[in-house]
Amino acid sequence: MKIECTRFKVKEGKSTQVEEWMEFLNQRMDQVLLTLKGEKMYIETIFREVQNEAEYLYWYSIQGEGGIEVTDSNHEIDQLHLQYWDECIDKNYRPIDLEMKVSMIPEKIRREMV
């Protein structure tokens, strides 16, 4: 099982597109959830932060081993998600992986994730 939290910087001037992107994902959640099975993605959450006039998105996820990458997905929803990604995420900023110190997942739930 892989547990990650990574910070990505949003390109300047793309706040409106980020809002549209998050709304797009929320409105089509039924389709989004269908894609997670192939990725072996158990939990995926996106947080948004503005700090010193810079905007960031944080991806928190819990994923099983051997899932497909979103870039290899044939689902239309994933292709649209990646288009937003390319438009909004600053590729000149090196993403920051936060270091996990404690994972509090009850054993009953862990067994369901494997």
C-alpha cells in the first residue's frame, strides 16, 4: 500500500480554471469513482491552499500496488482531468512530497484495501 501527500503549484492566473476543474470532478464523481478501481486507488483527496499569493493543490492518496497510472487510462473523465492538469499545474515547480510519519488505518479497513 502506498500513502502519499504531494504539493503541486498552480500556474499564475489559473485560479478560475482550478475552480472549474474541481467543480468538474465533483459534478462527475460517479464517473471519477469508476476509474479508481483500475488504479487500485482507495482514497484520493485534493486540498487547495493559497499562501503568500501563490496557489497550491495537495493530493492525498492511498493506493494499492500494481494499479494503472492515470496517464494510461482510457476513461474520458481521466483524459479531461489530465487536460486540466496540463493547463493548471506549474511544471517548473518541483512537487513536494510530504513525509508520512503515522498512518492510522484500523486493521479491518486495511484488510479491505489489500
